[in-house]
Amino acid sequence: MNTHLARESDGLSNEEDATVTGSYSRGAAARIVPMDHPAPDPKKLLAFWMEWEAGDATPGLLMKNLKNGGMREILEELAAADS
């Protein structure tokens, strides 16, 4: 699941916060908010793999693409189906 950090609102915008405190609040509380993402595309994942096999991608780039492309979800589905 992809996630991002979001600032917990205290009811003040950054500009209002700066006016009240004289500076921007850097210690604002953060929480993890889930983001929607598209379903994994096996064809895209295979294309990423083939790019790496051809020597056109670094191992780090391959791992990033596989992770962001949903490889974990596909593997979890396959493992659950095999059980």
C-alpha cells in the first residue's frame, strides 16, 4: 500500500501559524494516510524486468519499479491461491 505523510491540522494555515507564532511550525504532528493506487499490471512488471535483463536499468531502478508497480500484491495473490 502506498502512503504519504499529511500534517494534522490545528485549524491554522501555515501563513496563519506563522503570524501567530512568528515562524512556521516545523514540529507539526504527522500521520500516515493511505493513498489509492491502480491495480498491478503484470505486463508492465514484465517490461521492467526485461529492461533490467537487457542491461538498460540498474538493480535499484528495477526494485523501485517492481515495488511501485505492485509486485508484492501479485506475489501475495499467487501465494494465497497456491495454499
